[in-house]
Amino acid sequence: MPIGLQEKWDKKKPANMNIKLIIIVVFSYLYGFFEIFMGVRQRRKRKRNIIIKGDKGSFWLLFSLIAVGYTLSFCFAATRIGRIYHWDAFFAIRAIVILVGLIIRITAIMTLQQHFTYTVTKIENHELIESGLYKSIRHPGYLGQLLIYIGTSISLSNWLSVLFMIIPILFGFIYRIRVEEKFMIEQMGEKYIDYQKRTKRLIPTIY
């Protein structure tokens, strides 16, 4: 990086960066509390309605990998290693990506309604939901979460932060999807297999 640009960035950095870091941290906590609230709420409602469990530890593995991703991402952001010196631009991109992710996540939860669960389970009167976003992708809720995590890491303006946020979390979601889809096939058979043929996992027409 040119010395002049480095010096200019360093002068702007303290006030500008501290405010944005506070925003990132506060948002991360608020989003975390939202997911915890939804999880507790869903668990209280579903405690008596669960027929079969098939999670195979995927929830806790995903939770652990998200924690690892956040830790590594913020650790690299605290150094100059991998830093990208265009903080304002990346912070703006972050806001757009996170907003899209939140909309997708909340829409997916609202579409599932009483069928929404945090663990892989079969509940009473379980149905295959194929409306809304579920017409084209099977896991829009996970797509929304991935966009939120990507947006958070982008806001740190460090390419290593993005990399080390996404790799462990993506691994966790891929494992989770495999466990969930295997369970759904066991419970619904050909009906779910036909649904798989008509849809993609996360990205319409691609994956």
C-alpha cells in the first residue's frame, strides 16, 4: 500500500473505525439474541410435539463452527494482515448483504411457521413446505444466515476475516444439510426425493 494512503488511512482510523466496530459488535450480539430467542421459543412450543429426532449432533457442530468462524474472523480483523483499506465501501456492502440475508431468513421462518425447528426433527402433522422461497430452494433459512455471516465478515474489511468466517461455517451448513435431507428422505420417501429433483439446496439453478 502507498505510504501516503497508509498515513491518511491511519489518521482517519481511530474515530471512524471504532464507531463501525461498535456497530458490528452490537449487531452481532443482537442477531445472536434473536436466534437464541427464536430457539427458546420454538423449543418450548415443540417439546411435546416431537415424534422423531434425527439431528446427529449437527446443531451443536454448526453452533461450534459459527463460534470458531467469528473468533478467527475478528482476530484477523484486529491485525494488519489481510487488511483492505477501503473501510467505508466494504461497510456499505456489508449493510446490503446483511439486510438481504435477514429478509431471507425471516421470510423462511415465517413461511415454515409451526414447522420451523432448530434441530432436525419430525413433529406431529409434519408437512413438506413448498411455498414461497421453498419453491426453488430447500434451505432458504440457511442461505439467509450465510449471507448475514458473509456480510459481517465483509464489514471487517479484511479478506482473511471473510475467508476464516466462511470456511468453518460453510462446512457446518453442508454437513447439516446432508443430515437433514437424509432424515427427510427416511421420513417422507419419494415425496422428498421428487422435491429434491425440482429444487436446489441454497442457490436457485446453481446449488
